[in-house]
Amino acid sequence: MIITEQHSWRNIYSYTGEFKKSFLKKIPMYLNICSTFLQCKGLSYGQTGLTTFETEVEIDYEMLKSIEIEKVNDSDCLILGYLYESPYLMSNEMQSSYVALFLDHCDLSEVRENILKIKEKHFASIEQLENAQRLSQQKEERRSSHNKDFSAAYEPEIQEPAFPEENEASDSMSDFSQKVEKLKLMYDAGLLTEEEFASEKQKLISEI
């Protein structure tokens, strides 16, 4: 019947309580504030007020719509409003429901603040994950685009039949310049380190 706090990814805050249905009958209740949803057991709360129907539910933070503190039967209780999809209805419209929790030895305003705090962290984590996935996708798209451009730039050239020419030295220098230019493009594109670029360039010089 006391507040317990557990530091884990799943169950962060736990509260317990009970509702005295009659002199001899007590209904135990609990609320677990988890990192991605709420677990609770309480009484259904309808348009006419508190009912005697016990309900045990898990509420995703995306479906949590309201957190109210009201006095019921001369006792303060926490009322959680949430949406759910009924399997008995043909339409896809979400239905509203409420659960009332009588929790012992705790400040209900503090409980509400803890729910809102963990809910905010949950949505912040989702936003960070979506941003990370979006950045990763953008980086992959840029890498793919760069690889396509690089492949197009370095497609094998169709070699014309070689014929003896008088100025072979000029042709050699032209071929050397083209190879050096290609090495420079690969170095600028980050495909060669500075040492690899210098080594490949030295090999070309030695072939002249």
C-alpha cells in the first residue's frame, strides 16, 4: 500500500491501493507507470459516475487522453481517460473509457505529474528514433547517389584500335595526364588516402 519506485526500462513507478466496496469486501487496485504504457486495475467510471465493475487494462500513452483527480465517495481518486478499439463494433471508430483508481499513501497530483513526465519522455524517444532513422535514410540515399555518379564517371572507355603514330611521346604524356586526373578525382572523392594517392602516382611516373 505504499509507493514503490523501480528503475528499469519497463516499470518506473508503482502505486497500490484499495476500494472498500462494503464492510467486508475490499477491491485491490494498482497503477504501474511504465516507459511506454500504463498498467492499472481499478473500477470503471461511466457517465453516471463510479461503477462496481472491476477493470484491468494496459493504456498506451498514445491512447491516454485525460488524467483527472476527483472526489468520489468522500475519497480522492485518479481517473484516467483513454481510447480503445472495440472488437464488437463494425466501424473503426475509437471508443472512450475511464478507469478510477483509489491509491493509498500518495499525493495524486504527484502521481499525475509522474505520468505526464514519463509520457513526455516516451514521445521524445520516439521523435529521436524517427529523426535518427530519417538521417540514416538520407545518408544512405546520398551514398547511393554518390556511388552512381562515381560509377558513371569511371565507366570503361571504348578503346579505339591502336595505330602507330609518329609522336608516341605526346600520346604517352596525354595518357599519363588522364590517369593522374582520374587518381586525383578518386582522392578528392575520398576513395584513396593521401598515401595511396602518392603511391599510385609514383607507379604511373615509373611507367613512363
